[in-house]
Amino acid sequence: MRSPHLSVVIPAYNEEARLQATLTEVMAFLNGEPYASEVLLVDDGSVDRTSEIARSFSSGPSRTCEVLVLQSPINRGKGYSVRRGMLASRGDYGLISDADLSVPIMEVRKLSAILAENCRDIVFGSRSLPDSKIEVHQSRIRRASSRVFNFMVRLITGLPYADTQCGFKLFRLQTCRALFENQRIHDFGFDVEILYMASKWGLSVQEVPVIWRHWPGTKVRMWSDAFYMLMDLLKIRWNDCRGRYNRAGTGIG
């Protein structure tokens, strides 16, 4: 198989109920694309059949998309799984996609075109831009908590984005692999940390509207995780003050 052009990293924790449908959709799309690709399913210490289901997609006849399963013995956090997947990726581009496919996998075409045409290092999906298409909404209280968190992101980190937490982000790995090597946050606040480092290092980043639909079964616990995500924002500023996000040694200059 040719070296992959696109690596799709899917962090997963106890996703046996929907993983079969997710990987079927992802593989059908990628096998229809004109480039070689790989899917890295990172099992974050699941206690169900998540890894078993994922491995069933890794066998069979030759195809343009390869499935690799990375399994952690214990639950380490979404950020840890994304970091592990991105550092194992072999593609020119690396895509983060949630296991529930809240953003349809075909939206990667839009992100790829913008990344290539506008010479971006990162292009990421947003639920909160004027042209974003929300097909199934979250509850009002979750939408309100997202707005509060985004306000805190802007206040504490200075990032200007409308939606840092949408789980659909595309990276040019030649310039962005060092972000994941330098990543320190292993929980849900990792998105902000990656975008904060990218801004600090002068990488080119663009937020774009995407199709998005809410699915039940989210792993985000609204109240407890909101507290830890706020703590992650403070950790980001503390890490920056300690010089932990400096570019020295990253190969980006």
C-alpha cells in the first residue's frame, strides 16, 4: 500500500454501540477517494468490544485505506488518545474525528481544499460560525455552557475563535507534529492547548463552518468536565509562563 496522504485519528472510549456504523461510513468514504489513507482508532482503555470491532476492519482484501488499532490498558483521556494517534500517523495530513461522526467525514474535502488553497497549517470545523449548518441541536443548557466556556477561552487565552471544541480538525503534519510532541494536557482541554501553541508559534490557522449534528451518548460530563476544562485553561497559561510552549527544539521557526 502507498504511503497514506491522509491519517484519520478517531479517539474512542466504550464505543461498541456505534463504532461499526462509524467505521463503515468512514471506510466507504475513504476507499472512494483518489489517495491512500489510514484510520487510527485509539481505544482509550475501553472495557467493551471497541477494539474488537475496530480490528474487524483491519483485515480483508487490499484497499486504499488501512485501519490500525492502538489500545491503551487504562483510560487516559481524549487528549492523550489524540496525541498518541497523531504521533503515530504517517500521512501528510492528520484529521481528528469524533467516534460519533458529529461532523460527517465528507467534510474533510472542504477542510483539505482550504488548507491547500490558502496555505494553512490547521483548518478546523466550527459549529458557531454564521454558515455552520446544525442539523441536530444540543440541549439548550449544553449550548449555554458551550458559550460560557468559549467566553472563558477568549478571556484566559486570548484565542479569537468561535468554537475550539468541535471535534473535527485537520493538520498539515509536516508543520504540526511538533504541537502534539509538546502537548501536555490529556483531557478535553487539549484542543485549546493545541490552538494556543499554534498561535504562539505563528502557524496559519483557519476556522471554517461545517455540518454538525448532535448524537446522544456524549462522553462529556457537563458539570464535572466543565470544571476540569476551566482548570485546563489556567494550566495553559501557567505552562506558557513557565516557558513550556517555547518553539526551541520544535523545528518550527
